[in-house]
Amino acid sequence: MDSRLFDATLAGDEEALCYLLQGDPLILARISPSCAETPLHIACLLGYASFGREILRVHPPFVQQLNQDGYSPLHLASSNGHVEMVRMLLEFGHERLVVKELCMRTDQDGRTPLHCAVIRGRVDVMGELLAACPESASEVTVQKETILHLAVKNNMSEAFLFLLQGQHIKSLLNLADGEGNRVLHLAAVRKQIQNIRFLISYPRLDVNAVNSFGLTALDLLLIGPTNPNDLEIGEMIRSAGGVRSLNLFTSAAENQIQPITNNAASGPRNNDNMTVSSQETMDNENDDEHLKDMTNGLLMMASIVATVTFQIAVTPPGGFWQDSDSSSSSTTNSNTTAVGHIAGIAILYDRDRKNFDAFIGLNTQAFLASLSLIMALLCPTHARWKWATVRHVTEFLVFMIISLFVEAVTFTTKQSLYRSPLLLLSTLPWLFLIMFLVGMPFVISDSKRRDLQSEHV
């Protein structure tokens, strides 16, 4: 691009543009289609509507040309909220009968100008684009995101409320993105209480839709980080009929049995069954809350153990030798053995190799056990094998922590707990209590699960 033309475009100077066109009428036409930025792109980026109109009067093909990032002039004007520039481009599109093509043009991520406006919360621009091309509201990105998904993901509540008032938006409420998430899933995991309140007011909303991981919106709310609004959001979703994914299969089975029950039971008995079912649902939700608290506690414990054991491995107690020393030696017959040390070797390793090896071995097992526990807890499933694995790994980790502590005492004081009957007897009750407390929550959960299964049988 000519430097004089570039300077005139940056300043939005129409007089300079006219002067350049008088001296060289083809100055715009000579700009290569592969140019990184045309003068119209720059004008749309800066919001120079009058300057952009003059450029299009002289060289109309600029209106559909993409820049190096795959954006059209309308993309840039929409994203930056330049309403006058957007109106000018849409009017030009109407005159040339290409307004739909302009509005439906996508960038490298499959985003239309309307998508760009939604991401940035440009409500006025969204209104202009929807009025010019209502069909653009149904377009999705490469990730299968609708305009509602984008508004929620970028926390644009005002834009989200504006879109919900549209005529063609209701058909988008239950559409899934590339990961199977509906709009309610995204709002729940982000704890967007206002957007959730708007959503559940629509009767056609599928509150219990599951994503690609088999999770409902209520699942994502309870799995995510704790927020002060969790209780209120949970009540709103439940009031709209929302349940955990664990309860969906139970509800489906009850619905299949319900016709037989209705034929064999009287009205008052049906009401009793509904009460019992509601109570079971509340009990299940309380159990879910307990599992969430237990998971958070175990994650914290495993994270602390992993951090401490890793720190011990890279900086063992006593530190390392800073220099090498092999000056002293002992002679036995004809063999000479060096008694010095080597830089970079742990000092305690040279002082007491046997206990040091045991100490590092226990530390390594505790580190690996903590990592295993973290991975097991983060596994996105509620299968029984997961909690059986968590229970056994937790018990092993606690045993390793206790063993590591005992070895540390032995290593640093040269006094073994196993050689002192008094210390051993005073320690054993606490060890049994700790192991009992570790296993008790899992035993209670298994007992409740067996009781629930026996009731359904």
C-alpha cells in the first residue's frame, strides 16, 4: 500500500484521499488482493464510516476482501462496535444485493460478523445485523457454538438477554456445541445466576440434557469450584425439574413402571410414592454433596503430600555436598579406599546410606500414591470402580505417610519407634484410629448404595 494512502487512512482524511485519487485514479485498484490490510479494513477498524463510504464508491470489491487474519471489513466493524460503519456496509450490501453474503461470511474459526459482535457484547451492532439478515442467527462456528453459547462463554449477560428476546432464538436453546454442552451447561459451570434465571423461564428448555461426558447442568454446578451462589442456582435448576445424571436412569425406570403402578394402586398411594421418590432424590443429592466435600478434602491432602514429597526428593534433608573431597583415605592391606565425598551427592546419603535409601524409597511411594489419588479423583465418572480405587489408594497413601514419618524420626534421631515398646504401644491406637477414619466414609457410602439397590429390587 502506498505510504501516503496509508497515512490518509489512519487519519480518516477524506480530502487527502480525494487528492491522491485525482493524482492517481488507480491507486486503490492497484492494491493486491493478497494485501494484508486494505484501506477499508483500517477504516472499519477505526470507525471512519464516511471515509469507508468514499473508498467503496471508488473500489467496491474491497467490501468482500479478507485481511491476513481472515476478517472481512464487516467483521472488524462489528467486533469493534462501530454502528455507523456497520450500517454503511449493510446499506452498501443492500444496494449491491450482497447483504446476505456479507452477513454470512465466516472467518477462519467459522465466525460470522454477528458472532464477533456477540463475543464483544456489541448489542447495537447485533440489532443491525439481525435486522439485515435474520438467518445469521442460526449459524454456528467451527466448534458448533451458537450465538447463545458465545454470549455465555464470554459472560455477556446484556447481549444474552437481548438475544433471548429474538424470534428465532428459541430453537437454539437446546442445541449442543462440539462437546455436547447446551447453553445451560455453560451457564451452570460458570455460575452465571442471572443467565440461568433467564434460561429456566423458557418452557422448551431441556434442563436435564446431558453433554458428551454424560453430565447434566446440575452435575457441572456441583462438580465445579464452590461459589456463594451455588445453593441458589441449584434450587433454581431443581425447581425447573433439573436432576443429577445419576438420578436420570432411576427416574426413567420409575416412569416405565409407573403405568403398572397406576393400574394397581389408588390415588392416595400414588401421592405416597411421589413423596418417597422425592425424599430419595433429596437423600441422593445430600450424598452427592458429601462426595463432593470428600473429594475436595482428598484432593487437598494428595496435593500437599505430592508437593512435600517432591520437595524432599529435589532437596533432601541436610542438603548436598558443595564440593568434592577425596583427600582422606584409609589403607587396608594393599587396597586404598577413599573416604571423601563428591559434590552434588546428598550429605545424608554418605552418612547413613541404609536409612537414607529407605527414607527416599518411602518418599517415592508416597509421591506416586498421591499422584495416583489425584488422577483417580479427577476421573470424570461416578462408577463404583472409581471409588474402590480411591479408597485403596487413600489407605495406601496414609500408610506411606505414617511410614515416612516413622522413618524420618528414626533417620534424624537414631531412635527407632519399633525398638521402644512404650512408644510403639502409645502409637498403635492412633494408627488404628486413622485407618478406621479413612475407610469409614467409603464403607458408609457402599452401605447406602446397597440399601438403595435392595429397595429398587
